[in-house]
Amino acid sequence: MHGHAVYNGQTVFVALFYPHFVLARRTNTRHHTGMRKVYVILSALAAILFCGCQNPMENPFFTVKESGLNWVEIRQYTLGTHTQRVRVRIDGNGIVTVREGTSPLVGNPFAYDINNETWADIRETRLTIPREEAVLLFQKLVDCGLFVKQEKSKDAPEDVSLYVSANIQNKTAGSSDPVSDPDLIEHLKMQVMMFYHPTPLRKR
């Protein structure tokens, strides 16, 4: 850029030099901050959709952690004139309770049909397993779909019906209908067989 000055009555042109700055246009900071927040939220939602992420409380498949509050209860009924009942309860503290017999008390401790002819036919045993083993048993059932909603079977009732209730890490499972998933049924039967050894009936 050039400037001028007067020297001895004459106009003298002087070259002026200074750094050249480019001033950015002032932006609306509040507007851009809002847009940035929207972008972050949309990006997070996209990540959830594409990664298939799920709320941990809604995910039926998870890693079981050791806790004395966890428990699983398996009820196996062999249908017949006098339904043979077996109930196996595994607690997270390693205590396993096995009940067997034809009494309604086997499947329901709060049964009130005291006039039932098989009311007194109930036997109970208890044993203890390592807490780590209880975790492995729980994990196997979770991996087999313990907390996946069971569809009601349309087939004719089997001779042996299995029911399961559970509370693992504040997730609950249970239904008034028998388990219908073949893979889960197989593993429930295996866990019943691990602890249930039929007690010979006493001769009268």
C-alpha cells in the first residue's frame, strides 16, 4: 500500500509495508454449538443401530457374575396317574436343594390341598457345590436362552414337562407354560440329572 507526505513543498509518495491479515467473518457461536450437539447425538444413535447395541437390562445374553442372590429353579413333571415331581433349586451360594415325590408341595411350597392323597409323598435332600460351579451352570442356561421369551408350544404335551424360574443379576425368568426350546430343555434335563438321584420308596 502507498502513502504520501509533503517534503519541501513537494509531494513525495512513500511505500508503506505491514503484514497482511485476513480477518475471518464472525460466526454465530451459539448456532454452531447447537449443530455440533445434534451431530454428536445423531452419530451416537447411528452407532447403536449399526452395532446392534442393546440396553444391558434387555439383553438376554450376558456374562454371569458370582452372587449369592442368583438362583435357578427347575421343575420336572413326569405325567401319569400320580404325577412324579422333581424340583431342583440351585442358589448362587452353592446350595442345591432337591425335592421329589408326588405331593403338590414338591412343585409349590405354598400348596394348600392338604386333602390330596399324595400330600405326604415328599423327600428333600441338600448338597453343596463350589460357587464357581454354580456360576458355570447359570452361564450355560443363559447361553441357551434362559431369558429369551419362550413361545407357547402347539404340539401335544410331552410325557415329561419342564418349567424353569430364575433370578440372575436382577433379571427374572418364569412362565406358567412348560419350556419349549429344545436346546434349553436338553440342558435343563442335564442339570436335573446332575443332582437328582431317585430315592427308593420304603416298603410298608
